[in-house]
Amino acid sequence: LSVVASLIILHLSGATKKGTEKQTTSEGQKPVQCGTWTKYAEGGIFTSPNYPNKYPPDRECVYIIEAAPRQCIELHFDEKYSIEPSWECKFDHIEVRDGPFGFSPIIGRFCGQQNPPMIKSSGRFLWIKFFADGELESIGFSARYNFTPDPDFKDLGVLKPLPVCEFEMGGPEGIVESVQIVKEGKASETEAVDCKWYIRAPPRSKIYLRFLDYEMQNSNECKRNFVAVYDGSSSVEDLKAKFCSTVANDVMLRTGLGVIRMWADEGSRGSRFQMLFTSFQE
């Protein structure tokens, strides 16, 4: 028995106009077996395969919704909803988690004839999985999502537009450091930043990252400041490590492309890091 699995990433923080977007898997293919979705600036809609007709058997689809900084996600399932019922939804089901990963805290697992209640994330991400086994298909679901202000930032107001902040690095070794942001004129010392450093190793090489300096001004407040490491791309499914507490560990990457991301809001610009990258061949 084979299950067709697809991953659809709904990067929504940059959406600015109405329109239907193509779906892509992590391999860049179009997963027509995972339904349709339409993206708007204020939210969007996605469905199970073939909705409102019966979904096919043997499907597993993961949808990751990302909101802009200082926003949360509200998820609404339409009343025209039916997923094969079972005890504790062990067979066909929708699973929703509060975060970007399959191990993020679970909000609920749903099946049967009653559409789930409205779901709200605690932060910028929701992870949603639809699973269908080989028997007893039904019409599935249609879900709408929209973005709302994060109550944790009600005293800070709306975030101003972020400056473009990207860096290209390469070679056998080098230094990545947060002071580059101001030194190279990417942002002022008082602006919120969401910066990315793209490290490209020589052919057939991998990358080792060692922290030389690290401090978050608002320690343990990941919504306000963090340093993240991605392995292969800057997509959420390639997130290797994320640091926002008092300690940052060295990271070994399995690919020749590393992405370092630093997020700091306007009240966290005292956050800093310095990292040594080294390319190596096994």
C-alpha cells in the first residue's frame, strides 16, 4: 500500500494581491492530489483533494501557514464537511498543530461529520495534516484562514515595513555577524530587522557553523528576537535550529547551502551574534 504524500507551504506574510497560486511540493512538483488553495493578502482558502467531491484514498498532505510578524492565524472549516469517522480519528483525519512542525503542540485531530470549531494559533504558524487511508472516502473539507493581531504585541502597535536585508557569503570559511546589518547600510540601529545570510560552500562540500558570540536582548522571547539556521533553503521545512534563549549551540549542516536568519523587533536591536562558518568535505 502506498500513500501519496505532498507538502504545501503557504508563505503568506508577503501576499499582497488576490490570485490563485500554484501548489508546489518540496521537490518543486505540482501536487494536484492535495486539493486547491487561493491566497489573498488577508488570508485564503484551501481544500482537500477533489472537494466538494469525495477525496481519493491513500493521501497525506501537509499544509504550513505562515503569518507576518506580530500576527496570528484564525482557521475556519466550512460546514460542508465530512471525513470518515473513527475512534480517536485513527483513520482519515485532519491534524492541526500550533507551530511550523509536525512535533509542534497539537491543537486537535478531527474527523466525522461535524466541522471543527474555529482554531487560533498562538503565533505565526499553523501546521495542518490531512490523511486518508485506503477505505471509506468522503467529501473532505474546505478551510478558510485569516490573520489577526498577536495580543502579545498589543502595546507595540503595527510593525513598520521591514527593510530588505540579505547577504551572500561563500568560500572555505568566513565570519557572519549581526554588525554587518548597520555597517553595510541594511537598516538603522532602531529598525526592526529580518535578515538572512546565504552561505554557499564550494562544490561537494558541507558547512559547519560555530558561534563565537551570541546574546538575545529579550532572552526566551522568540517572538521578539531569534537566530535561526536553515539547511538547504530558507523554507520552514529546512529549519535546522532556532535560538532565542541564553545559549546557542554549534550546527552541522548536511548540504552546501546554509541560511542564517536573525529576527529582532525594534525593542530587541541589542541582540547580537557572531558565527564562524567552515566548509568541509567528508
